[in-house]
Amino acid sequence: MSKTYPPPSAAIDPDSSRSWLRRAWPLVRAHRWMFGTALVMSGASLLVSVQVPKLIQDAVDHSIVSDEVPLSHYLWWLIGLTVVMLAVGYLSKQILFRAAARIEYDLRNIVYEHLTGLSFSFYDRVQTGQLISRANSDIRAVQMYLAFAPYLLVQCGISLVAFAYMLAIDVPLAVLAMLPMPLLFVATRRMQRSMFPVSWLIQARLADVATVVDENVNGVRVVKSFAAERSQLALLQKAATSVRWAHVKDADLRARWTPVVQNLPRVGMAIVLLYGGHLVIEGDMGIGSILAFNAYLLMLQVPFQVFGNLIMLGQRSSAAAKRLYELLDERPEIVDAPHARELTGARGDVRFHDVTFGYGDGPDVLKGFSLRLRHGETVALVGPTGSGKSTVARLLPRFYDVREGSVTVDGHDVRELSLRSLRDTVGIVLDEPFLFSASVRDNIAYGRPDADITDIERVARLAGAHEFITELSEGYDTVIGERGYTLSGGQRQRIAIARTLLVNPPVLVLDDATSAIDVQVEQEIHAGLRTLFADRTTLIIAHRPSTIGLADRVVLLDGGRIVADGTHQELLASTPLYADVLAQADEQVEEVGSVGR
Ligand code: ADP
């Protein structure tokens, strides 16, 4: 049994009119105890650290300048405080990083869960490489802010305490020492403002690189078969050059601004030494005080820079969050109707009523398409490439919704049925099936993970796959390579047929699903296929006369309309286009020859 993992602890607020932080708030709230503890502890550790300069001041003034208290007294205190600081600091970081990891887990789950729910039309539109690379870096950016912004704010808050101590030592000196701080803040902001667009550019260009790499890896067989490695490499180099340009620009800006930002605080120290030194010489201030003062000033610098960082992080995360929300606000087009009906024990009476359909905003692909498949009937759908055959197949399990007309199963409009029950009822096998990098057994059992091996073997036999599976090195336990590429096209198709059969759907759609199976092998499995089709409604999209021969009836499609309907013999006699389509298919079969087997 597979292990179960906890669901995300919260959801993103769906109200898109709210600010990004408000929408993300439930995620932080879900871990409020962890965050609260981490913040209180880090605040405590910082408060302790603020005591250290005071201790040094006292040590210098009372043990070194005058000999009132033994130095070891302060030393023990210093050691004690350091231990407390280390321990509390360690614990607070531990908890904070844990909480951050949880937020990341939640965000990843939320995004992935949402992606799996989106409809085909969404995946038709987006580039998956871009999508994944962007989602990954966006999740990071949002998580960083949510988890670390409060922590940075606490750090900034502590600077106020440090400043208060400075004021307590000497008001004019404190004010003077602070003079360069606003400048530091302005410089940091300007630095970030000029660097922000560049960091943005880097992200976008990295996503471009990811797309090229993704296409190259996924399309490696095409690339190699056209010996196009060089031109693909050139594409990658072009994308990588853009990334390099952006990185160089980034480094340039960094080099220009960092020295300014790092050295401005030293001006403050110079002022302290100059004016404070004068006060000490005049005897108006102790040496310990000036030492402590300098230490506070050092503490103050950090928040001024951190605050700038916080603003930049905020901008970045806000942009990242907006992109994530755009994805999360993307509503799946195909969803269950409010009171969707569960279709159980369907007979499999399928009708297309005057269907008009096109993809997205594109032109109509099917126009006034009407077809009836009676219970138990096997119908072959034949037509020239692009005539809309696969489109018909995709409408039946409701991968897309029709523009006009309707598709019904047992008299129920597919839009009124629950997707789950509809897809249990309608099994579809595609011509280029996707297999997972898992064992053959798990691939076949994909739709029914609890199936036992006898069932798996039975469907594999029917699909003509049992024999070659047993010849694999580890039989049904053989793990197949990515997308099943260690198997031939025909073998993959047979596993895909077995996978769908195991679910035993009353309606079966085979979209060119036997196209890569050797004609002879197909003949051998015809007996099996006939048994398969016997008691269910089957729509086969095919070109080979042998496959078409399995059907009771043939429907000829051209330009999204049915132009002929009858038996194979009738169509051969009456419709010249039918013979043309078959002849073309024959040529193609000869052309591709051994490729698919
Ligand atoms: P066939 O299976 O007969 O070759 P299809 O049903 O695949 O034809 O395609 C019919 C038409 O629909 C073609 O013009 C094709 O370009 C278009 N089409 C197919 N799939 C999509 C899609 N996902 N997005 C947009 N257009 C598509």
C-alpha cells in the first residue's frame, strides 16, 4: 500500500480582489505557533545581544579604567550571555526553517494539485517548460518572503532598542552617528531599484533556457533523427547568452553599488570616533561608553540594509505571487456540474447530436456532426488527416466541451455526468500512449491499482501483450524507461490497450491505437480484440482495412462532417474518397515501415 502524505495545511484565499499577502495569509496562519515561537525566540536572542555592548562598557569602565570590580565577573557574564544567545538563536532558526519548509510543501502541493485539475485547453495554450520553471522559482520567492519577512522585521525592531541605548549614552552623539543612515537607506533602495529589473530579466531568461532544454530532452528522438543537435545547441547558446548578459549586467550593478552601501556606515563610525574621541579626551565620556556606542552603531547598520532587502524581497515575491495566483485563478473549464449524476452500469449507447466544436477561439473543427453508436456496436471512424477524427474521440470522455449540440451516453448529456463516472465509463487509448517509469504491472494497473496479477495477465493476453511481456528480463516487474521508450511503439500501444481494458469500460475509444502494431501481430490479436469489442460500444479510429474490418460499420469523416456511413463494402462501392483515404493510409504504412514496430 502506498504511503499517504498530508494535504497542504491551508489554501490560498480565492478572493482575487485582495492583496497578495492577504491571500497568502492562511498559509502563514496554519503554522502560526511555529512562526510565533521562532519570532519570540529570535527577538529574545537579539535582546540579549543588545546587552553585550553595555556589558563591555561596564567592564572597561569598572574593571579596566578603574579597578572596582574584577574583570572575571564580566567575563563570566559575557560567556553566559553568548551561550544563551547561541542556544536561543539556534532554536529559533531551527523552528523558522522548519516552518519555511512546511510553507514550501504547502505551496508546491497547492500548485501541483491545481495543475492536475486544469483542463486540456489550458495545456494546449501553455509551454510546460516555462510553466514548471516559473512555478518553481515563484514558489521559492513567495515562501522566502512569507517565512523570513517577519524575522527580518524583528531584526529591524531591535535596532530601535539599540538606538535607545545610544541615546541614553549621549544624545548629540547618537544623532550625529545616525547622520549617514538615511543616506545608507537611500543608497540601498536605489541599488535594489536598479537591480530589480535585472533580476527579473534573469528569471525570465532562465525560464527560456528551461524551455529549450525541456524540448530538447523530451524531443530528443526528433532532434537526433534530423541530426539537428547543432541547431538545437545554437538555440540553447542563444538563450544562455541572454542569461549571461543579464548576469553580467547584474554583476556590474552590484559592483557599482556594493562599495557605497558597505562604506557609508564607516562614515558614522568616523563621526563617533571624531566627536566621541573629543568628548573622551575632554573627560565628558568614558572609554567604555564610546566602545559600546560603536558596537551599537554596528548593530544598527544591519537593519538598515535588511530593511532595503525586505522591500526588494517584497517586490519580488509580490510579482511571483501574482504569477502564481494567475495560475491558481485559472479555472478548469471542464468541471462537474453542481448536481452531477453518477453514471453506473452504463449500457453504452452513445450519441453525438448535431455537434459543432472548435478549439479555444479557433475555427469550427466539427460542424453539425451527428453519430449514434448503439450498445455493443463497433464503429470505425475513417477520414483524411485533420478531418477531426481525434477531436470526435476527445469529446466523448469530455476532454473538451462542445460549442453547440450535445454528446450523450445512455441519454445523459456528458456535461451532466460526474467526470469520474464518465471517464470510468469511457475508456480511451491514444496512438502515442504515455507510459510511466514504473513496472509493466503498475502501468497496466494504473486505472485499478488494486487489481491482482491474474486480471492483469488476462487483459494483457487480450491485448496481445502477454507474450512479449513474459519475454522481458523481469516479466511483469520490468521497469520501463521514461515514457516507455525502452519498448517499441507497438508494444507500448498493446500495454496501453491492456491498461484501459483492465478498467473494463462499457465504451471504448481506440484513437489510432493499433497503428504501430505490426500488421501480422494485429492479425494475431484480432481474436482478442473481437472479444473485447463484443460486449461494449467501440469507436475505432483506424486506417488499415484489417482494423476497419473489425467494425460493424464505417463512418467517413471529411472536413468535420460525416460524408458517408455504411459497411466497408458499401463505402468502397459508393464513395471514391473512402478508397482514396485507405490508399493513402497504405502508402503511409509503407513509408513508416518498420519504424513503429
Ligand atoms: P484527425 O484526427 O482527423 O487527423 P484532428 O481531430 O486531430 O484530426 O484535428 C482536426 C483539426 O483540429 C485540425 O485542423 C487540427 O489542427 C485541429 N486541432 C487538433 N487538436 C487541436 C488542439 N489541441 N488545439 C487546436 N487545434 C487543434
